[in-house]
Amino acid sequence: MSKVLLGLLLGAILGAIDGASAGFYEFITKDMLAGIVIGSTVKGLLTGLAAGFYAKKKQSLPAGIVLGLVVGFVLSFLVAAMPGENGEHYYVEIILPGMALGAIVGFATQRYGRPKAA
């Protein structure tokens, strides 16, 4: 499996899990959950795409993890900056899982997947 495809698949799976975990928060209603899962899956796909393309070009485990962290942070921050229904922002609840997803995907795309052909 190519590094880009690995990043996309892993990002989508972890993003869906991240979004589904929002159901544990008391301020999340059931009608909000589907949109959160879809949005988190898209964030995971974008993070996986970026990490996969980077891993395809450069082989550096620390740089891949940092790239995943940064992309996860930026995408999550953009979502967290939008206020909720009551006007509050949930930075920690959104950004920390997004950064963890990015770090995991950055690690996996550097470590696993088919390396670039010589």
C-alpha cells in the first residue's frame, strides 16, 4: 500500500473515531453528532493526505510526526475557532485529538507503506 493511501485510510478511520468520541460530551446532541463525525473524517483525510505526500517525498520520522501535528493543529484550530450553538469555543476538546491524530498518521506514513521507488 502506498504511503499516501495509508495516510488517507488511517486518517479517515481515526477521524471517524475522533468524531464519534464527541458523543461522550454532554453538550453534544445526537443531531450534531453526524456532522461532527463527517467533519472529523474530512480533517483526518486531509491530514493523512498531507502526511502521506510528505512521507512519499522525504524519509524523516521526526519531521513526519511534526508535520502531522502541525496539520492536525491547524485544521482543528480552524474548526475550534467556530463558536458552538451557545457561543462557546471548545479548543482543547477539538485541537488535542486532532493533533494526536496527526502525530499518529505522520508516524505511520513514515514508518509503514510502500517506499518510493528508486
